Amino acid sequence: MRLTHFRQLMEDEFGAVRAGSISRDHVFSALDGRTVAQALEGGTEPREVWRAVCAEFEVPAERR
């Protein structure tokens, strides 16, 4: 998954403002206590980050 696709999925699911807030502010235990932004900057694959976001926010399977 490309980073641009990941960002589009985030915006589609949460809206632009909330997606940005989640990326910067929400700490995910599945990402070793990092935020989305920190995980991506640290080299975690966008697909893995998307899976963590979906699990945390209970995104329905058809939108994962």
C-alpha cells in the first residue's frame, strides 16, 4: 500500500480534520506506543498502520 492510498483511506473513513488529529495525537499500542505519524516516519509499512487503525477504531471489514 502506498502512503498516498493510506492517507486517502484515513480521510475517507474519518474526514480530513479527524484523520489528521488521529494521525498526530492518538497513541496505538499495536504500533508500540507510537502515533500513526511516528510509526510511518519510523518506517512501519502503511498497510500495517492501517490495520492498527482499523482494529482500534473498529472499522467494519468491508471498509478495511
